[in-house]
Amino acid sequence: MTGRVDYYFCRVNAALPFLKDGKVRALAVASTKRSLALPELPTTLEAGVPNSDYNFWVGMFAPAKAPREVVDRLHRETFKALHLPKCAKRWRAWVPSRWTTTRAVQRLHPR
């Protein structure tokens, strides 16, 4: 860190090493829920900054005409992998709440 940044928003997992080393001080998280990795840290909404929530999300995509069986298998295997203890622990550091399923995303982005 060069000491030239007044404030910066980034993913929690990217900030953790700098927080642990005391190089930066976390003020708040911009998600609607507190981070599982930093539960003592308020959200920007809790800190009194209205309309400041930003929910980061990660998505997997397949070709638009991918067969349903392929999409379902990708979903099943990804879901299993994300629930492996080592993976789940790391994932929780990044995501303040549960991940969504293929079906929920499809409701948001129908074909």
C-alpha cells in the first residue's frame, strides 16, 4: 500500500491480508448483510449511508442452447464442490450470504 488512497471498495477476500497486516482499516461492507469473514464490521447501510449497498455475485454461464441435462449436471457438481468443507470455508470469506441456484437465476434471466 502506498498511502495515497483515501478509501477503496473491493472484495472482502482481497482486503483480508491487508487488514490482518494492519495496512488498512475496514470501515464497512457494502453488501446488505454483514460479511461472515468480518462479522463485527457494519454494512454501509448500518453505518448510515443510504442507498450504498452493493451485492457482488459470481455466475457460471453456459451456451444459450446447452442441453438441460448438461446445465443440471454443472449445477449439481458445482453445488457439491462448493459444499466441500475446505471450499465452503473459503467461499464464506467472500460471500456474506448463501449462493443462489440455477433455477433462481433462470427466473431473473429467462431464455
